[in-house]
Amino acid sequence: MEDVQKKDTKNITILIAGRPYPLKINASDEPAIRKIVKEVNEKVNHFQLTYTNKDKQDCLSMALLTYAVDLHKSSLPNRENTVLAEKLAHLEALMDDMLAE
């Protein structure tokens, strides 16, 4: 099993805000990782252009914060989904009652 895992891993070096970071990843994850790195660098560049008085570390921190906020928002229950789930549960209960008769 260990040999299979070694074959599926890959060493890559990514650049975030101009700094290299060596990573050992699953080969199948590489496209997603490269896409995320591109998005992070675009966010950092956006913050550098927007806040010219901030250094690269500040811009990287702000980019990280935006991702953390987005992740937090996505983990909160969506009000519309909750209402829809409640309505579906009610319909299911009505159908169960009808079928039981």
C-alpha cells in the first residue's frame, strides 16, 4: 500500500506572493492546487494595487482573511435552504399521512 501512495504523490514548488513553497501533494490534487495558488496571487496583487502603502505580507494576510470569511459564510446554514428543507419535510409528512390512510 505504501508504494501506491508514493507513486500517487508529487513534489511541486508553488509561488505565493513571490515566495517559493515546496509541497508534497497527491498528483490528482495538482490542478486544484495550481488554480487556488493562482487565485491567491491574484487577490494579493489586487490588494497591492488597492493599498499601495501596505507591504506584501499585509496584502497576503488580507487575502487569507477574505478566504477565511468566505469559508465561514459557506459553512453557515443557508436560510433559503433551511426553509426549503422544512417545506419538503412537511410535504413528505403529508404524503406519508395520505399513504397511511
